[in-house]
Amino acid sequence: MNARQPIVNDSGSAIAVRPGEQAEIELKLLAPQGILEKLREMPVIVQYACNRGAYRRLETVYYDTPERLLFQRGMSLRVRRSGKQFVQTLKLLPDIGQPLARRQWETPVDGITPDLARLPVAEIGDPVTMLTSDALVPVFATKVRRYARQLDLPDASVEIVFDEGTIEAGARQEVLSEIELELKSGNAGVLFDLGTQLLDAAPPRVGTRSKAERGYALAFDVVQPAAKAEPFGITAEHVVDDVIALLVGACWHHLLKNHIVAEEGYDPEGVHQMRVALRRLRTICALFRRDIPSPSFQAINSEAKWLMQQLGPARDWDVFAATTVTRLVTAAPEVDLGGLREAIERQRETSYIA
């Protein structure tokens, strides 16, 4: 494997990175506590590992302003300690159509506090250009025991890490037990192949939130809202493969942004928006497979149809609760419908397959 091989998407197009900027392309899997050791010894990992792996203790502090200006602009800033080294990292949210890719900037610092002067603030833009380091305060932290191993697969080089630890925000604490597959070079599709093998072997599930997103949720009770489809730009410069990648990627982005909303059940719109994303995806497959005889369109369409069917009962219960029960409450406010609401929620939870 050539270590300088560019990172490409599934269509074979290189992913553009600006000078001084890095592109982190990562697939995250959440695993039950106690199962990571078993997954580390899976045959696919042992077969393609090009080193023995190493353990590290990582302590990371995330910073923001008291008004959470960075969070409001889709940014996260952390300083991570590994041994005697300190590295600060500023990350952005994924771009539309590339839900696994995050732009980021990394620089060494002297201690656990950030130094914004070492970042290319003019390139990053607001609000970083308006801030000084003393305007930042720690908002939460993570403490992780990490096992990392390099895999040299036929079409890509991947770092797989197994993280066990905690997210801590004041007196609050949340367990971390997850696997991260980070593409170092080659084809991003390899992440899905490897992730699928891990999912088939044990009960991990796809994680759609970063450590930073989970930390903000823990520290400030941040609730992720349901998201509608966002516009994406297709120009005359794009070839057919690029157009397909943009359209499918946008649907995938839409789907993943609503996954945690649907899974946790605090907003019925989450399931609805997931179904909207799947309908759009099926429409794209139907349009392109007329002229492009690729079996991938049929496979994607079949999977999208299956998932829509799994989400159907949950959506039906959501509509029942939001319309029928609401009308009953309006028509007969003196009737106690608390038991009915509880029964509906139980039915919804059992009907949704995460």
C-alpha cells in the first residue's frame, strides 16, 4: 500500500483538502461494555494488521465560550494529552453529501489549554477570528483507554481504534465504549466493508454522534432536532459519477442526522425525516437504473425499502399520538388519557428497530 495514495470516495473521485487542512474520514461503531476485547481479535483485523497495536491513555478537554459560540457554528475545539504531548484540534461538522468526512486543523500546544494563535484563524473564519484564548472555558472532558492498530487492506489503509472510558461534565458522567475506523488512504468504501463484518460478528451499532456532540448533550442537555433535507450544489462541472455520489450522499447525510432523534424518540419528526430520506434515495435509484445497468441501484433500493417498512409502524404510532389522541384531548379535556399515551409509547418503542 502506497502511504501517499489519495483518499477517494466511492465514485473514485479524490476528496479535496485545502492547504494546511486535514480531512478526517471516520466510521464510528458503538459497542456494549466488555465486548471490545473480543472484537480486537476478529480474523479480519488479525489478517490485515501491519502492527501489533498499542495502548494509550488519552485525556481530552473540550473548550467553548460561555455562550457556546463554537457549538452554535458547528465547531468543536479540544486539547488532547497523550503522554507528555498536547495537541489542539478544531473540527467542523461534515459537509452535505459527505457525512463521514470532517474538516479539521491540528497543532501542538504547550499544555492542556488551547492556543488559538497557533491555528490558521483567517482560513477557519468566524467566530474563531473574533476570539482570544482567554475567552474560552472548559465545558467537558473525556478520559479514554485507547487500543489502536493499523490495517493494510487491499484498497485502503485504515486505523482501527477501540476506546473505553468516560465523558465527564461536572458531576455528570457517561460511559464510552466505541470503535472508530479512520481512513488513512485509499477508498472510503472499505470502511463500510470492514464495519459490516464487525456488525455481523457482534452487537455493535453505528454511531452517528461524535464525542463532542455527546459531550455537549451531557453538559447542557442539548437535544438534537430533527433535520430536513438540505440543498446541495450540482453544476455543469460534475460528471455523472459525481452527481450520483452527491445525490446519494445527501440522502445518506439526511438519514444519519435523524437517526439519533428517531432512536431516542423525543421528536416524532425524526422517524418521518428518516422515511423522507429513504423515499428520496429510492427515487434516485429508480431514475438512474433506467440508463445505468448497475446492480448497486437495485441493492440500495431493496435495503431502503426494507428499512422504510421497519420504520412504518413507528411512524403510524407517531401519527396516531399526534393527531387522533390530540383531537381526543381537545374534544374531552376532562378525560385522563395518560395510560393511553404510555401504551402508545411502549408500542412505538417495540415497533422501532434501531
